[in-house]
Amino acid sequence: MNIEHSESKIVLWKDSEWSAIDGELCRVSYFGPLGSFVEVNDKVHAMNKTMPYASVTIECKKLGRNVTGYITHKEDFKHLWMAFKRRKVNDNEEVLVVWTRENYKARTGVGKRLFSLFSLCLPKLWVMICPKEAYDLWIDSSYKPELWGEARLNAMIPIIQWKPEVME
């Protein structure tokens, strides 16, 4: 997959910035590790403790194209690594992600409040490799109207996905 990185005016670094697209589907056009890597045994090695693991360039309906996001959670980085470096994305595929703090497995009562505070430390990216143009099909119901029913569904669903265990 030929992936190019371009400069963006919108930068997502902290959760408060990423929350602008909470639950929104995004297409990843670039994944760039920042000195970090994942070993064959799935152990993540970070360049240091203060630098993000990687940067991504994403496109989403709400913010547009060429949005730069920094990946600061180890598991989110590992899942992106699995998609881009280990499995690799074919020319007829694309990587889609959903950043969210809302889809954690149900918690109730006092535990819910504590869990909400704890969620700051949890992974937030659901990473999927989908057929090429799946993003367009998801965000625009009028895109490729000739594709409908089971054929449309098959053109949209993930081929493989990495979803944090703490998410529903």
C-alpha cells in the first residue's frame, strides 16, 4: 500500500483533543512509528517514556483530511503495528479506526465512576482492515448505489480487526 504523510493543521495529541471524534469512523492514510516497535513476541518497545509511540494521518467526516493524531497508548500502538507492519495492508484494503471512551464493557454504580477515572489509562482505538472504499460506503449512503444488500455489507465489514479487550 502506497501511503504518504502530509502536514496537517489539526493535531490530536491528548484525549481532550481526540474526543472531538469520539465514536467516529476514520480512515488511516499514514502510520509512522516514532522510534517504537513491536517484537515478534508482541512486546512493545518505546523510544522513551515521554514521546508518543507513533503518529497517524487520518480522515474523518467531522474534521476532514490530513488530521495528525499521536498514539500514546501501548495497546493502540500495537494494534496499528499489527495492521500496518505485521499483517500489512494490501492495495485493495484500507485501515479504519474508531477512537472512543464510550464503548468500555459495562460498569455500574460506584464502580462506574471509578472506571471512568481509570479509563484515562485505557486503550481507545478499535483498528480494522477493511476492503478498499469501505470508509466511503460507511459515511455516504449514496456512494455506489448499485452496490446493495449482502454485497454492500461484504464491501464494508472488517477483514480483520483489533479491538481492545476492555471494549464491548
